[in-house]
Amino acid sequence: MLRKIKKLFSPKKNYIQKKPQEYFKELTSFASVYDVNSLKYEDEYVWPYLRNRLWIQLFGISNNKMERIDLAPTAIQRGSTVDLPFSSRKKLKSTYSALEINEIDNTLINTDFLFITVINSSEQTLLENGCIYHRITDPFYEIAKSVGKANKIEILKVKSKAIAKSLKYKHKVTYILTPSIFRYGYVKKIKFSDILSFLKKKIPSLSHSGRQLRASLDWELHTRDYYIELFQKIKPKVVFLNGFHYQAPLISACHALNILSVDIQHGIQVGWNPLYNNWKEMPAEGYQSLPNHFFVWGKKEFSSIEKVFFGTKHSPILTGYPWLEKQLEFSEGIKEDYKEKFNSYRVKILLVLQKQPKIAEIFKELIKNSPDDYLWIIRHHPKGNLFTIKDFTNLNKENILLDSYIDNVSLARLCEYVNIAISEGSTVAEEADYFGLYNFIVSTQGKKNYINEINEGHFFYIDKYQEFYDKIEKLDLSIKKSRANLYAKVNIQQVLKELLVNNKVSNER
């Protein structure tokens, strides 16, 4: 059996690893030659379901997750009898008060604002008091409670040890169990015209089969009907989520019931990012399985979303990023021994890692050639690979900080002691700018994401280590101020009130 599994997930012969942008080109190439809008289940366009799946696979293999070449039909919308055995349901209900749909009571019914969080998501942030805070969702949830009836739920799709973390949530969630019965046969209503030959020709990096294609769409549409049943019970007016590419069935269910769906910005939405780019195939009215609204941090994202998602069903809403100020509320400050370390160096540099499989050579060169009065503070991505100091240098250097404390301490507090941020184009670059740091970008991908900020002189792009040191010596590190001003200041309470009004108007039509 193990041999069969290895064979199923083994990379293709002579497989050549490519950059994420090149995988994205395969996706857009397919959409440019195949009539993706001919794929319909009744009156619903199913292309976004397929597009999301293809990109999740392509992004996975761009990060060396070669098992994504083949992906189980249920992988994105989990909850099968394998993922959540019927035998586990009783214990989940007793331990975590998980509910079947028919057990939902007035606590959830007629909710104004329903927030969907995901088990083990990267937005989970460990606070100093030991609580877990959803940094993307919870700031809006707290404000929503002052405007109307607000609830948080998580859909239990898998049996996982990560569920236990919910006991530490600052704002508790209600767990809802996925159904134990699978409805299928949806794809019998979808007409596929020679799609496999186009997929194989235009997206050669993945494996394709008619069985896999039909089974995955069947599972997505089965999940959609589950959400319709769930929302008919809860009757929310507005549903919030983040990472819309994993939530097509949920969003479509909202559309079917005239419920507003909102995607809360969780990362960069400009540059080459395929989730928020190149939807040229979109019909004039938009897609049922894409959000009604996108909550965005600033004018740059607002403008981009408005251009890309031009369908009448979709629009951006400016909200800023309330988590940035929340960090200061939750953090008591940097530990004294770390303060002493910081204060003993002239230049303090925050090196922000993303989900890269290996360390960029320029990072190694920067540290190797670093003066002794420069301190390197290395922070991992919450879902990225964990590296050691030896991954950066074999030299015996004391001016490197890389540990779990740096990974978990409040970024806002950390920025009080740091002068400079370096990344390959991380979202943290924007946060660092908010707190007054100078920003350096070291990858061509990051350069595309922040091309305006670089051209305007707010951020710096470098591809050689010496450029960094030449630039540093010309900067006044005593000045801390936002240079790009990427985040808007918005009355979010008023935004939420207007959403309720819009939902009412929509339902009266």
C-alpha cells in the first residue's frame, strides 16, 4: 500500500521546478483559450471552483509540495468520512460542544454578523496571556458586537488535535459539524467540452483526469448545499471570511440566499498575486462564488480590486487594518534581556521570512558581510519552514536573534526597537512601514508587489548585498515615520451599519 501511495504522489519524470509566476501563467493561459464560462451548474458558473483548486495545486508545487500535482477531490473542502469519522462525532460534541445543524438554537439564529474562522489558520496569534487571537477576524468581530448580533463559528471538517487550541481562543467559537451523508451527482448537469485536452496542454505541471475533475466539483457543490442548509438555519445578514479561494461553496451559498459575503484582506492584493489578479474572463455580472465585498487596507488595494473584480456583484470597501493598533493593546512590551540586546547595537534589522523552502542567497550574503554593530532579528512566517542560524551562516556570529520569542512577540512592540525591515515582499513590509521602519525588498516578485512604493522612494529594492550597506549609511535611522501611508483610517462601526442597510435593501428588491 505504501508503495502505491508513493507512486501516486511522486513527481513527474524530468520535472523542472519553476517560479510561482510561471505557474500562474499556465492558469491564465488555460482561461484564455478555453470557454471557462461555459462550465455551469444550473445557473451558476463553476469556473471559480476549478480555478481556486488549480491555483492551490500550482502554488503548492511552487513551494516543493509535489503531492499537489495530484490532489484528492475532497482536499479543499474536507469533511469526508475519512477526515471526520462518524465514530468521532459524539466525542467532539461532548468535548467541544460541537453542534449538528438541527441542534442550532437561538444563540446563533438571526445573527447579523457571522464570522467564519478556520481551524489551525495562520491568523491565529498567541497573546502574552496565553490566549489565541484571530488577528484578521477578531478586531472586526469586536466592533460588530457593538453594532448588532455577532457570532463566530468554525466548521468541523476534520478530526484534528488542532481543535484543542479553540479552548484558548480569546473569543470563543461555536463548532458546527459537517454532514455525515455525501450528496453527489451534481456534475451530471455540467457540460464539459474537451476540457481535459486543454488542461493537459495549457497546465502541464499538474496531473488531470476526468474522474478527478468530476469528483472535485461534485464535492464542492455538495459542500455548497451544506452551507445553504446551515445558513437557512442561522439566517445571517452578513458573513465574513478570509482566504476566499478556499471558501467558494460558502460564498455561493450566501449568494443563493441573498446574504452578503465579505472577504477580509489577509495579505498583499496587488502585484502578481493570482488570487486578486487577471480575472479577465469574468462575466459582466460577476461570479456567484466570489465575495460581494472585499475589506481592504488602503487605497492601493481598493483601486486594484475595483479594476480586477469588475463584475457588478463585487466591490471593495476601505477599512484599514485594525489589528495593527490592537497589538499594542495586548502586548506588555519586550522582555528586559531582549531590550538590553537591542540597545547594545547601532542598527537593528528585522528580517522577515515567508514560506520559502530555502534561504535566499542574498540573506546569507547580508549576514556574512554584516558589521558587528548590526543586529539581525529573524522572524519566521507562522506557517513557514523553521530555520536555524546555521541555515544563514556558518560563521560564529553573535549578532543574530532567531528564536520562538521573536516569532511570537508582538510585531508592534518589536518595531519600537528596530530601524529596518527586509523581506522578499512580505505583507509585514506594509506593517513595518506603518510603525516607521525603512523597508528593503530583495526579490523580483516583491519588487512587482511594491513597485509603486519603490518608484516613489518609500521602499528600497536591492539585489546585491553591498547596495544595502551603501544605502544604510545614508539614512537617518533616528527618524521613524510611515513613508508609504498604505493604511486608511476608517470608522469601521459605520461600515458595518451600512452593510446591514445594504442587506436589507437587497432583500427588499
